[in-house]
Amino acid sequence: MNSHGSKILAAALVPAMLFQTVSSAAAVDDALHASPILANLSLEELSQIKIVSVSQRAEPLKNAAAAVRVVTSEDIARSGATSIPEALRTVPGLNVAQINGSTWAIGARGFQSQYANKLLVMMDGVSVYSPIYSGVFWDQQNYFLPDLDQIEVVLGPGGSIWGANAMNGVINIITKSARDTQGGLIYGGGGTTKAALAGARYGWQAGTNTYVRVYGTYDYDLSLPKPGGGEANDATRTGQGGFRADGYPRANTQWTLKGDIHWGENNDTTQLPDLLSPNYIVTNNSAAQVLGGQMLGRWQTELTPDSTLQLQAYYDFSQREESIVDFDVHTADVQMHHTWTGWRRQVVDWGLDGRMVDFHTRPRWAAFDPAQEVVWLGSGFVQDEIELVRDRLFLTGGIKLEGHSVGGFLPQPNARLTWHPAEGHTLWAAWSQALRSPSEVEQQAQIDLRVFPPGTFDPNLPAVLRWRGNQDVNPEELQSWELGWRWQAAKSLTVDVASYYYQYKNLIMATYGTPYGQGTPAPSVVIPVVTANGTEGDSYGGEMALTWRPCDAWFATVSYSVRHTQLHSYLPDPIEFAGDSLTSPRQTVALTSGVKLGREVELTGALRYLDNIPYYHVPAYVDLDLQLAWRPTRNLEVALVGQNLLHDQHAEYHASLVNQTAEIPRGVYAKVTWRF
């Protein structure tokens, strides 16, 4: 379909979509087989969705004193998404952009980048945040999407519960219990950019109160176009498999054992600085090799009617070999969480966490000193929720203390107030102090960023701009103030508004060191840029979401977010770190909607607007995704999905430093799903 035809199609569909509305969450039995639209609960029931990412215990979404968005399994199915980043595209306040075939830039309330370091991402409460870069490798998060229960997105600091690095927000990806995924499911398909996608899962009852499932996935995406023509050489092949077992030995007791393994091969083109090359640049066409796995065990029980205990342990292994970096990381973690309601009108949560992280790195473009290190972390938190006025006013206070074997002691307090002034209204306010620990790159890495020809810094010798980590760099700091309002205006209409003001201090940047000469690999001058705490600034903004559901067969959500960030560096800023305030769109708008066209056919879609990104010269754009699903029987679904329909191709973001940037093309794929 050409660009003109796509715009005509969009013009015909969008006016109808403007009067439709979103909501989600369904009863388990319906969710397995029924229509994602008709399976929805009422908006009043949706407000009772349980979330765990704000207080680390289940609580109704409507009572959470935080800006929380929940992407349910039905939302994911309707979106046509084939990856977790795609499923997050329309969450207000979350900035999502694709860089190339395997790389995404995702940030919360700004600070978006390929290695967004102020957003904690977890799978079932287990961090997938890389300590090497203080970011997330999204190509390693390839779970079987139909088995995701919900994705909880908390905008704002979560450090008092989850610790350092939950600075601007938390994404917690929660999978379904094996009890809720009994039977089989197979899907397969392909299209213009997604050459092949396939997955299978089977669940069964292994005992009186024990349930098990196994699954596997495979995806092959073709190379995307690069700016100016040609291919970006970024085709990807990924696979993942695993199992989950859940047991319910007695009332109010549950255990879980879960294991996953993933692999990937991502083609990539990098242009690396090289003193020995004629133009001081060498082009590397290679494939990144990715391998990893995890084993998790969890046990939760009710000790007494007012006391609940949860114990969890996991081991995680991650290996990545590419032209930029080569490392493997082993992580072992043990956690305990206890909830007590024995005091009148109070809920007390406290917990302990011990973690060991073992790094092994090998020299590539980035080299680390030391190349191997073992880091120990210990933390504890306590949180007390007090009911000041029965059913009306609640005060929550808490603090997390985190100790680090190679760093200091990190306190992260918070206080939250929730007020229900009238039926259907929830007002909340929060103050938080959050921290971000320095990454291995910021503390230990040496990276040649660029080589300048003779005459730039020295009349006779080339000059190397060299990044150098600093072991003495301190954690970044954030003071946060937030206000929010949720309103159940009618059975078919809800409004959710949140606002914030942030003060950042001690942000880590790179500043000039003292130049020196070197003789190998060729005579040259080295211009060091050394990490330091030298940037501060303010950020403010907010998000709004309006959800309307006039009838069972028709739904839509309109959301809007805006932010303004101003950073300034009080040290020399050679790589323009303060420009991070301009690396995210200032405004975003999203409309998601769907309608049931008959007993067997549904049309759903998402229209989104993203403001320009000044730092990378990415212009503002509007784009549209659509899914047409046909369910001729209870167990069979055939779907046709169109993505990025309003452009032949366009850039969404820019790669960091040396990676290849691609343009994201219009894509169409078909998918068949069979349940048995």
C-alpha cells in the first residue's frame, strides 16, 4: 500500500475510533478463548485490578498513590505487538522508539536513550536492568506474549521499595500462573518485515494442586532500511524457551518454580574509531551473539490471619558478545518480604535482599579495568500504611537502605498520601528521594570515542577522545514531588491525571581530563573525558488518560503527556551531556480503540503522535497501527496486522555513538493462533 493509500485508510478509520474506548482485564476462563473486546470487565471492576509494583504487595489500582498504568494481556493481544517494547508504545509518560532491528530507546518522563539508565525493568519482580550499562537490552526480553498477565508501569521514583536505579520509573512484567494457562496454544505467521514468528505453549495439571506449562518462541526479522537508501544490516533471529510450575498445597499458600533460556543473533554495523585506518574509522559488519537464562523459586504463605511471608531466590546468567562489548554476568539473589496487619488501621511491609553479581568482561571497543569483579549488595526496606480516616485518608511512609561492597550506603525515603473525598474520586500526593548507582561503564570503562586528524588538537599528531571511568563517581540524586487524581466519572468513563516536579543533582557526565601523549598503537595525543558528578537540573510535566466504554463491543482511550526538562553542567561538557534534556519528545498523544464488527470480526488500532526530538533532529510524526482479527471458531483466530501505516519509512530515534541507525518502515504481517 502506498503512502497516499495509507493516509486515506487512516482518514476513514480515525473519526470512528475517536468515539471508541479502551479498558482491559478479563476473567481467566474468558481470557483464554473469548474475544479480547467482549472479555473486558466494566471500568468499575477494572479499577480493582491488583498491582504489586508500588508497595511490593497486591493492592487495588484505584488506591495506588502513584502514576500507574497497567497493560493487560488483552491489551497486548489487541495491539498486534510481537515484542514487549511494541506493547508499551501507547503508555502515557513512557517514551518508546525503535532505533534498529534489535535496539530500542525507552525512558520514563524523559531521559530516553539506547541505554536508559533511570528506569528499572523487572520480569516477575526480578531485575533485568544491566549493571554494565545501567540500562536494558530489550532484545533479550522475548517472553511468550500470550502468557503475560500484565505489564505494570509506575511513573516516578520507586527507590524506597525497589532500590537504586528505580529513579524515574519501574516496568514490572508479570507472567501468568501455570494454573491459568492450561491446554495448548500455537501461533505462527510472517510478513513484510517480520519474516517469521512462531510460538507454542502447553499447560497441564501435574498433581492435585500442581500445574505446569512449557513454551518456546522463535522470531526472524528482516533487515530494515537505513537513511539515504540501502539496508541497515540489522536482521535479527531470536528464540526463547522455558517452563513454569505453580503449586497450591493449602489455602493461602503458593509456590512457583520458573526457568527460562534465550538466545539471539543480531546483525549489526558499527563504525569504530581506529588510529591505524586511513580515515581513522573502521566499519565492522558482525552479528551480536546473545545468550542467557534464569531460574527462579518463590514461596508465599499466610502465617496467621494478619501475617503473610514471601521468600524468593533466583539465579540469572547473561552473555553478550559483539564488536562494542563482550561480557557475561552471573547474578544470585535471595529476598524476603513480610506483610503484617496486626496493628489497628495499619499495614506494615518490610523486607531484606542479598545479591551477588559476578562480572567477566573481555576487551572490545569498551575495555574494563578490572576485567573481572564480584560485587555484593545488601538492602532492607520498611513501609507503614496508616489509615488516618476510615476508608477516606491514608498516609504511607517508607525507606529503603541499600549497602554496596564497592560503594556507600544509599538511603531512599518516601511519603505518600491518599484521599478519597467522595465516591469514585481518589486524590494522591507523593514525595520521594531516589538514587541511581553508577554503572560499570561509568566507573571502570575505557572507550575511544573518536579520532581527530592532525591539526585539530596538535599540529602534527592525531588526537584520540577517550572516555575513562571514575571509581570515585557518586550516585545520582533525585528529589520528586507528585500529585494525581483518579475519577470514576460514570460506569463507562474514567479519568486519570498525574503531575510531577523533579530536582536532579549530581548527574553523571564526562568532563575533560589532562591531555597526554601515547606511542601505541600509533603516536597520538589522548584527550581524556572522565566521568564526574557535574550536571543538575529540573523537570516538570504530567500525563492524562481518559477511558470510555459505552458498550461491550466498543472501547477507546485517549492519553496525553507533556514534560519540560532543563539541565545544565557546571563542569566542561565536551559530549553535551546536558543535551539529554532534549533527547525525548516533549509531548505525546495516543488514541487506542476497537470495535466488534460482527460476531467473529474485530478491528482495533492505535494512533500516536510524538513531538520532535531536537538533540537527534528527529521530526515530529503521527503513525497508526491496525489489527483486523477474525475468530471463526472458539479456538481459532486469524489476524492481519499493519504497523507504522502512515509512512513508507522514517527515523524514530538515533543510535548511541557507533551503532547503526535504521528507519522504521511500514509493515504488514498475518498471524494464525490455535488453542486446544
